[in-house]
Amino acid sequence: MTLPPPLPHAILHPAPGAETVAGLNKRKGTYHLRMRIPARYASIWAADGKPPTEIHRSLKTGDEREAKSRMAVVERMILTELDEKLAAAELKAEITAAPGKATTKMSHYQAIAAMTSARGFTYRTASELATAAADDKSADVMARIKSLQDAGDEPTSIEAAALLGGFEKPKRTLKQLANAMKDLNPFEVDNKNEQQLKDWKNKWLRVAQRLIDAIGRDPVVDDISRDDIVVLRDLMQVRVKDGSLDISSANKDLQYLGRMIRDHHKSLDRRDFSLPTADVRCEAVIRKKKSRKPPVPEEYLQKWVVMSNWGDTDQQLRDVLLIELETGGRGSEIFNLPPSAFVLNHPIPHIIIQEEEGDDTGGGARQIKTTASERRVPLVGVALEAALRNPEGFTRYRGNRNFSNAATKALRARGLIPTEPVSYKRMPGNKRKPVYVTAGGVRHSFEDRLAKVGVDMDTRGELMGHDVGRIRGRQHYGDKDLSERLELHLRIMIKPPLSLPSPSQSDEPDQ
């Protein structure tokens, strides 16, 4: 199944503050990116006179569609290169203005690290180089000196200071790092809507705060030790044991800490670092089986397709659930759909679930869980009726992370899901936690209905947007086209119960 290509990032999202105009030129059969250089980079060429106005970069393809798909990546690479050059130019100006004064700007240190890396070395301070020489590893120092001699760099040049460790490392604290994760991972936050971005940022801040609370200080990232991580691990282990913290959440936080520290070192172009989080994990108190949300029983789904059973439920909330019922889509996939995702005048009416880049301001942007989640889903029965009622999407719930709770509450209040626990989960201390059916269970009901009519596991995974290759442990090839998907959706479609016939004239009592 081929989804329509997204619009190029360069067109939809110009760099903040930039007046770039990026376009395509075709020369000798190959497309090139033509980009106007933002005025803020003019100081890079200050010493060389008038700066260039444009940059041209080959996209190495003669196919227009492929060239458009490469534009955003190449534009981002160019802007990254310009940012590095700008930091280096600012650093040279700062050193010229105040010789001998140490710089503490992170951008300057990154420029120094980039200079060093370009010569094939990792940046080390003078004290680190001296320690290496004392350990009889002076070959590295000599290689650096030879590189400077070969390039004709002066002993007082910024290049010499970079290769020979003339700058102290900046002191970035863990909380500063948490706030910088967005800048360190620009591709990861592309196309997140406002709520997704907020959740993503808070994830790092929450984890940083946990370590800060555990050790009683906001540590400099380079100074975080394994002992610090173990203190946090031991505190979380106590909570795992008393049942107030889930084992998977605890270990995920340790993984997030490791990821933050790794990104910190990589941003400074360090290659020989060690992670204090390595092999530090919480241990499970109870061996758990993998579980999923309880499905909504089919007798309750029969109630869903009778509109009168919904009473005064919010119409958009009801229609999101009805589309989930017959598509197997995740709630967030449905209520975040933009108007363009509803293809209702097609021979097979359907929705398109894919990553959305949004408008010029980022409105309507949305990431999806995995690339395997991109799919076209046919609409049948009450799902089609719900889509026809909402061709512009679900504006009330778009970007709303509380939809699931609101939906579960509404369903329980109207007897559309069981109100009693369906099972109990073992907890530490011989406790049991009740497990209830929630609104999210309708997705698993969809899979159960497919299994009931004999649809194999791989096909069920395709229809629901699972990464089938990951599940099988090998690459999965092929996909069901829309007509094949429609046939499967029709096989499990839930129809409203037949209404009783009206009494005949002869059945009416005599007057």
C-alpha cells in the first residue's frame, strides 16, 4: 500500500527566524537544492568581504518525487553546517576581543569539538592530554601537533587551541540537559503536535528530577557517577517492592537517563565515554506475564451500534469510538485525524492514518507510533456513518491526551462496558489489583473478532498497524490493498439488531 508523499519539510517548516527560500533546480539531469542564506549567518564571512547569497547542493537524483523527499534533510544539514561555522566565527571573535579568557558557551564548545573531529581527533582538555602522555600514550599528542604543522596553523590559532585542549569543558547540569533534549534531537520532535511535544519534553524533565531528588543536587552531567545512579535505582526498587511503582516504568526511567547522558556526550562529539547507567536495573518482585487491555465483550459492542443507547454522550466522543469499533485504530490515531485524512468520496470510503506535518505554524502536526502504523483503513457500518457526520475530524478532542479517560467514564455511565472487574492482577505484599474493561479495549475486541473468523496473526497485525516484521523477528513483505482490507472488515462488521415489525392492522384491537 502506497501512501501519498508528505509535503517537504523545507516548504512547511522554515527554520525559526530564517528567511530561507528553498527550491529545486534541475541541471544536467540532476536536481539541486537552491537555498537563500539567512542574514544571521553573514558574520561567518565577515573577514572575507561580502558573503554569498545562496547555497546550491546536489540532491543526487533525477527523480522529482525523490528530490522533494530529500529536500528537508539536505536543508537541515546545510543549516547545521552553518550553525557550526557561526559558532566557530563567534568564538574566534570572542577570543580576539578577550585573549586568554575561557569560554563557557555550549555552542562554542560544540564548535571546538567539531573542529577537532574534522581533523580526525576527539576533543580532550590539556590536562587529559597530559595524563595520556604520562601514561606513555603520547602518540596522540604528537599526531595532533603534526596535523597542525601540516595545515600551517599558527601556535596561537584557535585550531591549535582546539587540538591541544585549550578550552575547559562547559558545565551542563542534568536539568539543563533535560531542557536541551529538544535541540539535541530535532528530527525526533518533527511533526509532534502541541500535546505530544509537551509530553516528550516532560519525560526528560521528570526523569532528571527523580535523580536530583534522589541525590539532593542537580549534578553536572560529566560528574554523574554509577553510585549516583545506584542511589536512584535503590529508591525505585523500594517502590517497586511495595507496589507503588511499576517495574517497567522504573527501568524505563533508567534507560531515559542513559539516553540523556549518551546524547550529551554525542552532542560534544565524544566517542570514548562510558555510561554510569550501564547494567543498572530494578529487579521484578513478581514475575509478570505480558498482558493487554481486556477487550470489550461482543454483547456490549452490540449495544454500541444502537444510537439510542448513547443517550446524551458527546457526539464527537461517541463517533470516535464507533470508528475505533470497526477500524481497530488507536484512539489517538482517530481523534487526531485531519480533514484531509477522510477520503469519503472514494469507491471505498476510507481514512488515511499517517504522520502529519501540519500547516505553516505547526498546527495539525502529528507523529504516529511507528512507520508500520501508516495505513489506509476502509470504513464500514457505523464507522462510515460516524465519519460522514465528522468530515472535518474531531476538533474537540484533537491533541487531547485525556480522551481515553473521558471515553471510559462515559461508557461506564451508560452501561456500554462492564462495570465489574474482569480479573485481578497480582501485586507485591499478596495484594490484588482489579482489572477493568476500558475504552481502549475496543481495539483488542477488533483483533479478537478477526481471529474468530480465522484471520491469521500477520494479517491482523497489518490491519491494526502493528510492526509485523518486529513481531516475527524478520522483515515482512507485502500488504493488503484496500479492497482486500474491505472484505475482512465486512466479515466482522457489527450490525444493529433487527427492529421488531410494526403491528399489522389486523392485530390492532377492535374499536
